[in-house]
Amino acid sequence: MNVNKILPFLLLLPFLASCTSKYKIEGTSSVNSLDGKMLYLKSLRDGEWVKLDSAEVVHGLFSMKGKIDSVQMVTLYMDEESIMPIVLESGKITVTISNTDLKAVGTSLNNALYEFISQRNQLEESISELEQRETRMVLDGGDLDEIHSQLVVEGDSLMKAMNQYVKTFISDNYENVLGPSVFMMLCSSLPYPIMTPQIDEIIKDAPYSFKDNKLVREFLSKARENMKLIEEHQRLEQNASTNK
């Protein structure tokens, strides 16, 4: 199963919502290796993965149901292998697992989450295809410098579009589990916690409830600490260069 594009989500903690409600998950799998396996819903709490529910895959089908007192971002696991994120919320959630696709739909937040994942993946694929396009265009006799300049402009435009799409999605979901979840997905793509222009923009407009989320708060604290260290290192290097 190719789940690399949504793995950043798998590190997320549950997020707070409200009221007791019932969920039902109806799943189908076309992945033969899952048949007869146990699947688990897990939530990361205080650094440990806690099992919330489980089901056996029988002839490509599985189901789970239960009660929740808050909407949570959880992860579907097979043994210790993470498969996909699911928003555990009231209603019927339809999960589809195949070698080419992972999807959870049927409730409002899951619909929004997987629409976001789909759109973002499409933008990423368009960006990754630019290199292949460059090779084809050169082989067709085009001028390498002109082609490269053209595709750099296209690449920059696609990156701006993707960054804006991510920012808008987070902004639209500041007050529910998706905002902090996607923000942490964005942050997990960084080599270490740091404040980027995109993160600055997201935080600048964010309400207190978003910035006070535990994961968001911890990331921002560490990122700002790292920024101070970077600035101090740069200052020392500049002083050393001046004194030579």
C-alpha cells in the first residue's frame, strides 16, 4: 500500500470537540494481505498509542462501532503498521482500502479531510511531473535553457498554489480538528521545528483556541527557540567574519 503521502497525519494526537455521539465504520479492502488480519483504531495519548476499537477483515470487509464523547483524529492500524488517518465523529464512515487509494468518507470532516488530501496530492504530482516534462521536451529538440526557465516559472506557480491551498484549508478549519491536524502535517515535513513564512502567515490570523492546542503550542515554542539559536549562530559567524 502506498501511504507515504498521508503518513504525516499518523503522528497526530486526538483533538477536542464536544458531546457524546455514536460512530460506525464500514470498511472494504481489496488488499489480499489484509484478509484475516485485525485492524485497530488507535489514538496517540501522552506519547503512547492507545487502542480504541478493533475489527477483523473477513472477505475484504470489516466494521467497527462505538460511542465517543469528543471528535478525534485517530489512525487505522494493522498490528504496528499505520494505514490511514480517520476523523472519529458521529455518523457512518465508509472506509476504502486498495493498493492505489485510501479513503474515509460519509461524515463532514472525513469528507473534507480526504478531499484535501486528494487535491494536495494532485498538486504534488503536477510538481513532480515537471522534471519528466523537461526531459521529454529536451528529447523532442527543445532548447534546454528555455525549457528550464519555463518550467521553473510553472513550478513556482504550482508551489504557491499548493501553499495557499494548505493555508486556506487550515484557516477554514481553525476551530475543528482538521485545522491543527493539517498544520501539524505541514510542520512534520520540516527537518526540525522552525518558523517559515507560511507558518508565520497561518499563525498570524489564527484564533487563540488554535494556538493553544497542545501540539501547536509545543511546536511553536520549539520553533521559536530554534529561530533564536539560528539568529545567534548567524550573529557569531558575522562577528567572526568581521574580525578576520
